[in-house]
Amino acid sequence: MDNLQDVTIVILTKNEEVNLPDCLKSVKGFAKRCVIVDSYSNDRTKEIALEYGADFYEHKFENYARQFNWGLDNTDIKTQWTFRLDADERLTPALCKELDALMTAHDNDDVNGFTMEASLFFMGREMKHGGPQKRKLMLFKTGMARIEDRKMDEHTILSSGHAVDCKEKFLHYDFKDMTFWINKLNWYATREMQDYFDYINGKNATINANDKEIASIRNKKFGVYYKFPKFIRCWLMFFYTYIFQLGFLDGKEGFIYHWMYHRFYRTLVDCKILEQELNPKPFEKTGDLK
């Protein structure tokens, strides 16, 4: 406890009583402050946050980016560093030790952030194959970054300087139960469809040139994946991750994950794209995941 880092952890929540205790336990002894920005949970999220000494705020949810940026602007963050963490994510002792060293080494230079990759757990099993998990910028010097205002695949963008990669991974438990996960994929599919049309209509069309990794991801997504025909591209993605990237080695849990994420979810996105093309209508707010 004597070695608390000058860090504020910001966590967005909605009905996270299952995930939040382990999340907060994982940062105990590492961060000086934890901030919970909640979108009006009706479970024990608030009680749990207060039990663990976190500062609790409530704000109506529009999308992830606006909610997180609201937290940056309205929770009186005074620490040198800010950490973006989700309730279903955990820090490990090894990662905390690495971050301690990195923050000390880059206390006063133009390295303004650190990116981390997840170790993904699905249905209790770690997904060790099927390609690397998405790396994202999670820790940054306060005031030096914000999340870009997009409906899907929103990234944290540094206003200046650059980021370095951490070697250690954080833990991501992306599963409560199958009903919740399917509802989550459906919610994501609507946002993905809207993001697709925003892109082809010129909104958010400028890929952030200051971040080569983000530019590469979006070029693959809009310049490669979406160039393939609807309902074919999801099969190609499934075979690529499950066969060529060895996702089948993760057993039945790996099959469920890759089939549901690359076949079901990506087919659902294409269904919503086709529906919008056949019957164009204004986008409604994506709202919060219930």
C-alpha cells in the first residue's frame, strides 16, 4: 500500500455486481484512486464500488466513448496518470510490476501512454489460439488522451507523444452467461452496422494518421474485410481464425467462441447492413446494454 502509483483508474459500469469485485481487487495496492462511472445500475454495483473505496458517479449512457470522456472531464482527476479499465478486466501482479517500472522510466518524456494486450477467458477457458487479442492503449498521462467518438471499435488517442507496448497482458473475462453474451453481440452488431454506414458515407472516414496500429486495423477492416461479399466474408474470417490460426486447439470453448463471434456475429452485422440498404431509416441511439 506504500507503493501506490499516482494513477486514477476509470471504470464504466452497468449492472456489474458479478465482475466488479474481482476487478477492484486486482487494482488494490496499485492505483491511488478508482472512479466508477455508472449508467444507473439496478443491482449492487454502487454498494460494491463504495465497499472497495471507489468514487462513484452516475451519468446517462450514450456510447462508450462519450461516457468515458465524460468521466475524464467530470470526476476531478488530479493524478499524473489515468487508466482505462473495464469491469470484466483484471490486472495481474506481473503487469502492475511492469507498469511501475515503465511509469518511473517515462515520468518526464514524450512517452505518454502504454498499450496492453488481453489474455481472453471465455466460458472459463483461456483462448490461447486464433490470433492475438486486440491491443489497446489503457494507461496514459492525464490530459494527454481521449477516446474517439465512434459507435464501434473506439480507440484511445494520444494528443501528443507516443505509446509503448507492455509485454505482460491483462486478463479479460468476456462472458457472464450465453444469454448475456448473445444480447451483447446483437447490441454490438447494431453499432457495427452504423459504424459501417458512417464510414462509407464519409463520417469518421479519416483514419487517424498519428497511430499506425489503428490505421492498420481500420485499413484491414474497411479496405479488406468489407470488400468481400456479404455473408461470404464471415465464413472466410471463421476459417482463418479457427483453422489457420489454430483456434480449434482451444477445445469446445474455442469452437463456440469463434463460431459465435466470427460466424453468428459477423453474419448478424451483414443482415443489419442488408436491412438498412433495403429499408433505409435514421439510426436510433444505440443506448446501453441491458
